[in-house]
Amino acid sequence: MNNSLLENESIGKLFFKFALPGVIGMLIVSIQTMIDGIFVSRAIGPLGLAAINLTMPYIQIVQSVAIMIIIGGAVLAGIALGENNYKKYLNIQNLTLWLYIIAILTIDIVSLIFKKQLITFLGATPELYSYVNSYLTYMIIFTIFYVSPIFTETFIRLLGKPNLVFISGSICFLGNIILDYVFIYKFNWGIEGAAIATCIANLLGTLTLIKEFKFVIPKFSISIIKNIFYNGSSEMLTVISSAITTFIFNQIILKYIGQIGISAFTIIFYINSLVTITLYGISQALQPIISYNIGAKNFYKIKKTLNISLITGGVIGISTFFISNIFSDELIGIFARNNKDLFSLGKEALFFFAFAYIFSFVSIIASSFHTAIEKPLESVFLAWMRSLVFIILPLFFLSKFFGQKGIWLATPTGEFLSMILSLYLIKNSLKKLENCLKK
């Protein structure tokens, strides 16, 4: 355990010690997902890309449950470390692990029982059904492996060892490239190979961090479990909201554009995930620092951490906006080099969608900030407004009047509205937190 790092390091250096390895590690994981898309698009084609995107709402919901439990537990564990109570920390860490495993296995069993109904609900057309079935089946079977890095990397970062997150992410990345090539091209496993490769690669990354943990049988406490779910609920609803939004996007795209629209949206999803995951890496870097300083009652460090996060997020968001416009041909061409219709549609979608990057960093950081200061209600409200209300309403309105251009403009519109709400919530929460810590 490295409390001296959290206690004595300057906030600027400390933030980037947590952020850089975390961002790089998470970026590697995100690129890993893109690698799946590249292999699938070239070996299977647009139908394979579309099938993966149709499964995304389900995968996001499963991830949301894991994130709720793990982030909720990490907040309480971070506060325990700030109070120098390692025994309490250890109990929370292991209780979080048990809850996470039980929840994921329960979801897996139910999903396998109702798999046919699930595939139909996700919107698979007769042409896409077999592809969705193949991919989803193995993602369900190996879900526990797929989401396991969320637990190990979150708690390793909390222990003041962010460099290990980079190592874990690198193993996931390299493992996925090798396994994708072997399973898809050498074994001819098709889209099933992509799912299996991703899950096994994530397991390998998890196993590299296992030796850093101390495992004990936890004391099950209703009050602690309640707080874990409560504190992590905002993170869960953030992902669930994204899943619902993805689902609705898919249905509207099928209505106005068709299956090639789903393929184009999948390409945008991959590119967007690079930006989003980087911003989440920044936001997660602030969580252990802020949680620790709440326990230590140091408001100055909390505020400075937040300011550094927002400045860093802004630089990333604005830079990405220009990069995605300058190199749009190269980015879209990675997935659609042999399909002119998909290339043209993907390029149009990216042009409009990229405006979201100018605003989205504020909401992502604001959500993690409110989780870290144990204000999940504010975080839930923000997540709900950002991922649902502020995007779904523009999506229906703009698509009706502007067609496919309106579909791509819905997200930038929603992110702008979310930014305004986020800044208001941050200002109020900082004022209340300062008064609370002075008592």
C-alpha cells in the first residue's frame, strides 16, 4: 500500500502519475476493441460490424453492473485508506469482488436462458441474426473474463500503483491482436473468434495483477453493501443510459438509413470510444485522489485535482476534434477501404459527430467527481440527462427534420446541453463540500 504517494506528492505530479498510465492502459483496451472491428470488417464485412454494434447495448448493461459494484466499492475503499484504516479497506475490496462475481454470473445464466428473445429485442434482422447469435453467445459465456480488468485495474490504481494498469492494458492489447489473428484467420472461427479473443486477452491482463491483491473472506455488511450500490449507482446509470441510447440510435438508423448505417455507426462508435475512454481515464485518475482527500479533509487538494482534470480533458477534447477532421479519410478507411458507400457515409457521420468532443469532457469528469465525493444522486441525474434526455430528444427531433444528418448531430447537441448542466452542478457541489469539510 502506498499512502505516502497520496499524502505527500504534489497534486499536479500525483494526478498525472495516476492519469497517464491509466489513460494509456484504457486507451490500449479501447484500441483492442477497434482491433476486433478491423479484423471483423476485413474478414467478414459490414454485416459483421453491424452485428457487433447490435450487441453493444447488452454488453454495456452488463458492464454497468460491474462498474456500479466496483466503483462504488472503490470509493468506500479509498476513503478507508484516507482514514489509514487498512483492515476496513481490505474487507471492502474483497466484499466488492464477491458481489461483482455473483452479479455477473447471475446475469450470464439468465441471458443464456433467454438468449433468443434477447437477440430479437436487440433488433437483429434475419440477415444479421446468425452473426449476432454467434458473437453474443461467446460474450455471455466469457463475460466474467471480459469485465475482470475493471476490478483489478480500479483497485490497483487505488493502491497507488497506476503503472501496473499500463502493463495490464498492454497485455490485453497484444493478446487480443495475436488471438484475433489466430482465431479469425488461422482457425476460421469468424465473428465467434473475435469475441473469444477479446475475453481471453482481458483475462490475461487481469492475471498479471492478481499477485498484487490480498484475498480474505469478507464480512458481509448490509450497510456497506448498500453504500457500495448507492455510490456506484451513478456510474451504472451512466453506462445503462449509453446502452439505451445506442439501442435507440440503432433502431432509428435502421429506419432512415438501413444496415449500412449501422455499420457506419459502428465505425463512429470505435473512434468515439478512443476519445471517451481517454476522458474516462482522466476522470478515474481524480477518484482515488479526491476520495483520499475527503478522508483527510483537504479541500484545497480536491479543488486543484478537479481543475487539473478539466483543463486536461479540454485539451484532449479540442485536439481530438481537429484530428478527427484532418485525418477523417484515414480513420474511416481503416474499416471501410473496400466499400465506397460505407466510406462516404462514415466520413459524413464523423464530421458532424466530432463536434461532441469539444463539450463531452466536462460531463464525464463531473460525473466521476460527484461519485468520488459521495454524491451519487447528482451524478445519476447528470448521467441520465446527458445520455438520455439531452440526446434522445434531439435525436428524434433532428432526424425527423434533417434525416441522417440530424442523427449525427444529436450527440453534439446533447453534449453541449450536458456541459452547461455539469458546470452548474460542479459549482454547487464544491461550495457545499468546502463548508462540510470545515466543520
